[in-house]
Amino acid sequence: MARRATALAHPNIAFVKYWGNRDERLRLPANPSFSMNLGGLRTITTVTFQEEEGPDLLFVNGVPVEGPARERVSAFLDHVRGMAGFRGRAVVESITDIPPGVGLASSAATFAALAAAASAALDLRLSERDLSTLARLGSGSACRSVPPGFVEWVAGERHEDSYAYSVAPPEHWDLWDVIAVVSEQHKAVGSSEGHRRAATSPLHGPRVATAPERVARCREAVLRRDFEALAEIVETDAIWMHAVMMTSRPPLFYWEPATLIVLQAACRWREEGLPVAFTLDAGPNVHLLCPAEAVEEVARRAQRVPGVLRVLRSGPGGGARILPPE
Ligand code: DP6
């Protein structure tokens, strides 16, 4: 039997963020979160398991990857091997159009595609929920890239009940994310370390305590396609998360000067009547959410803001899926 499978997954942008873990090893999050998959960006991963044991091999866009990134992939594959009772090594070949390390949730697509491909290669036949639960062990936000469209991550108390599910399919709402890229440098402090620092901030407790209510309101806003209601929740939660980051010990500053310029511009545009809402992940780039009818105008304006290097855009995307063999 060829122990080989290929899977595709999209990154996601969180409307209510995952920041901080209650259990770091299992990536059990401090709070529930909510996101939309980004259909315009993707990672395609092929996993081939071999009979012989030994170090796994990882290639990203054809380039061999060593060090911590490969170790993280191997540690994740150990979970999959454990579930299947298989010990052979894996060759992982990943092709992606997501720039790494700039707060575009690249680890989400990476581990969602890896979980889907590796579990299919070993014929595990997981349900969507179990696949989401598995992907979470690789990167927390990856569990939200498994189901399609608009997705809620139920925080849960144990490994088995911390998973994401689809609240609405991608066709439900033609909502767009215009990403104003202000830096393509690899960030100095990754999210895994950031999660560790969250609890040192005095703003973390109140953020976590109020997150379930924001997730519930976010779910309602998405189901009603109520952009104004969504905008308020998304911006409040993003600013709060960055306030937690900035008040952690040691503090974490992900913003560049150009980040603030884009945020202020977005507030002005909304006052002028353009439907747009901002959010940011663990990086300096600004995600400008808007309904489809505003996407051209938002992208045009974002491109002209001083300090914006380029603009990416994406509508809603599907879930992680297995691709037919070539
Ligand atoms: C700011 O899922 O990247 O993007 O589990 O350590 O891989 P790890 O963290 P990760 O954290 C995502 C943080 C965020 C917010 C979000 O996507 O919810």
C-alpha cells in the first residue's frame, strides 16, 4: 500500500482571537475563538510514509527545511504515527503561497494540511471534528482551518473536546480580507512564545473572561451578515489582544509605524462611509475586512497608504481537503 496522500488547506483570519493557553502542551486555549478561512491563499502538502525509521524530511516550496521547524513537524507526526501504530519516517513536501512569519496564520494552513495528509496517508479515516482536534496539537489556530467557511473553536476542557466547527459555509457571506502588508520580515517572537507571555499581562484575565460573549455576538453577526456589528467585535478583540501583548512581561510590540497609519486610515474611511473593519494577528500587517462591494475601493486606498508594500486579498474559503492522486 502506498502510504501517501496530498491535502490542501487555507489559512484563516480570526475575528475573535486565540491568545494564551490553559494547557501549553495540548494547546488548549484560554478562550474560544472565531475565524474565516481565506480561500485566496493555500498550502498543499504531500506526506509519504516509508517503512524505515529515521528522521523525517521536510521540503517547503522545494527547499529542504532543518532545525526547529522540522522538529515541530516531526513532533506533530509522532502523534499521527502513535494513533496509527506506525513507526516509519515521513517525507513531507509542502507548497505554499503564504509568506511565513508575518502574521498571516501560515502555521494554521501548514498544520491543517499536514494533519489531513498524514492521517489519510496512514488510513486513519478521521471525522472532521477529530481532524480539527488533531490539527490543534500542531498549531492552535490550525484546528480552525479544518472546517469550511466561518468557524468557531470551542475551547473545551480536555484534548477531545477542544475543536472547531463550521458555523456557516463560505458561500454564506461574500466577506473579503484585504491584507495591507507593511513588513515581510520574519517576526522576532513567534506566537507560541507570545501565548506563554499572555498570562503576565493584567489585561489578559478580563480579555479571556469576556471572550465567550464576543464569540457569541460574532456568531450572531456572521449568521445575520451584519457587518457593522461584526466590525465592532473584531476591532475590540484585536486591539485588546495587542494591548495584552504590549503589557506582557517582557512586552511584545508587533506593530510597525506603518501599522498605526493603516489603522488610523481605516477608521477615517469608515467615518466617510466605507464599510471596513481592521484586525491584526501576531504581526504588523493589517487585515481590512469588508463586504465584496467595497473590496476594490479598500484595496485601492490601502495600496496608497505610505508604508504599505503590497496588498493581498481573499474571500472566504473551504476546509482542509484531500486532493486526488496525480
Ligand atoms: C494572533 O495558532 O499561531 O494569530 O498554537 O503556537 O501555533 P501556535 O499559535 P497560533 O496562534 C495564533 C495567534 C493569532 C490569533 C488567532 O489566529 O486566533
